[in-house]
Amino acid sequence: MEACTLCQKQPADKTGSHLIPSFLLKMVENYDGSNKRDRGLGFRLTAEDTEVHFERAVSGEKITEVMGELPEEELRNYPSPSIRDYVYCSNCEKFFGKLESAYAPTLSKDGKDNYPSTDDPLTATLFWLSIFWRASAAGTYGFSLGENEQEQLRSILVYYTESDAGSDQPEGLQTLRYKIIRSVGFAKQLTGFISFDPAETEPYCAVIGEYAAFLYFDQVKTAQIPDDFFGFEKVVADAKVNSSTTGEQILAVPDDVFLAANNKLALKMSELKTNYFSGLIIGTAKIYFGFNGKLPADTIKGIAIKIPDSDQPSGKKYSKKEVMELIASELSVYFESLKIESK
């Protein structure tokens, strides 16, 4: 058994570990809007593929709606990328659990502008640091901290897993700063998303459900604003700077800010997938049909449009297999029509 990713000493013996705390993950993936466990259903979107995942308490009716009929043995093949087995030891898993339990009551807090969420700045800071570290160390979200920065966070977190951790804060913690933006209750109305910006480094940026978080490793750079992060760059300057010694404050924003972020994500994914589909259509025509000419733009567009219009369930229509089959079928019809026209 491999060693725990955090302490790097004890065996990584825990299963079902959350990379994103469960109460935040529910904001994104609980399909029925409930707070019940194991009811997560979500989609992992990339330009090349759309992967569906669901947890064990999702109803068979819902699975069929999203995926179509699945054989019983296939139901275990769609695990959540945010839940992993054998990455942490029992002690480190317990540490994460304590952080999450201590921070969870802040979800019930509300206010205007920058409101106080907790008077325990150390726990709040460790909570958000743990999320950035877990996401980076796991490599699940296409995001990574710098090597030295990841090790800095790991060392800080490991320090607090020790039962004899003193009151003195470890080296590297005092210079860290972060900001939090939240639209209270947004997740109860609309489904949010999870995204860690792979490009921004000062600050590192994340959006999870109705929260957006910004992590600064250099305390003198907290005035810096990300170039483009789903529109949050327009409001992050108004958020208070938090540290491990000052009580956390969260900038409350209207739902429109997170709704705009959802729309920006949809537009971004549409552009990425359109470009990918166009390249795939051209490549398929060349490799599988031996066509070395230039496909008309209208033909490429016409085939690409048919992908989202497919009769396949939402969990399958954007999968690599289904997309390739549709493209091959449509190109076959197209090239057959050229033969008929040439006669």
C-alpha cells in the first residue's frame, strides 16, 4: 500500500476521501437539491470528452434518464473524480474531517458586503489551504500549484495533524493570504460548477458552487486581480483580505455574479467543443475516408450541430465513442452523396 499523500509516512488506507468537502460538493452535484449523502451526479467537461459520474444513492430512474439503460455490472464504473480511495491515511483523513466540521457552521452565516463568517481565522485558513492543496496534489481538476508552493501547503497542513502542534504558527503560514466571494443560497436555486484556474498563479483561483476563492502566496500582491476568471475579476478587489490571524470575512455578491459565471463557463465549453469537433471531423475525413481535400465549412458546421441534437441521453451524447460514431455516420452519408452527384 502506498504512503499517504499528505503525511507521506502512514499507509494510505482510507476509502471514499473527498478532495472537495462534501458540504461544498453537494452544492454542485446533488441532483435533487437535497443535503443527503451519496446523491451526487455530475459531469466532468473537457474539450475532448464529457464524463458522467454518480454516487451510490442516485436513483435508478435518474441514472436511466441521464445514461440510458445500463447493465448492473456497469453501475460501478462511474465514480466521482472528487472522491478518491487510498490517498490519505486515517490520521490525515480525520484531520480533514475536523477542519470541515469546524468550518461547516459558516454556511449558515449571511450578511451584506464583507460579512464575518467565523472568529477562528486559523481553522478557516487551513480549511481553504487544504482544498487548494488537495486539488493540486490529486491532479484531478487540471490544476497544480507550483512545486514549492504545494510542498509549502503540505508542510503547513502536516504540522497541524500532529497532536502536539503548539500555538506558534509554522513557517510559511504567516505570509499566506486569501479572499472569499459568495452568493448565499445560489446553490439552492441553480447548479454551480467546480473549476480551478490552470493559468493564474497570483492569485490561484477556484470556484466551487456558490463560493469563489483566491489564494495569494505573496502578501504584498493581494491587490493583484486575475486576468479572466468567469467574471469574478470584476468584484474580487472588493473582497477583504484574510489571513491565519484575522477573522475571516466573505464578500457577499448577488446571484447575478455567479449566474454570469455559469454562462461564461457554458460559452467557454461551447467554443472549446466546437473547435475540437471541427478538428475531429476534418481528421476523421482524412484518416478513415482518405479525403485529402478541404471540407466545406457548411458541411463541418452541419455535422457539428448534430452532435448536441443527438437522441442519445445527456450522459452519453458527448462521449468520445458516441461523437466518433455520429461523425463517421454523417461523413459516410456526405461522401456517398458526392458519389451520386458525380455520376
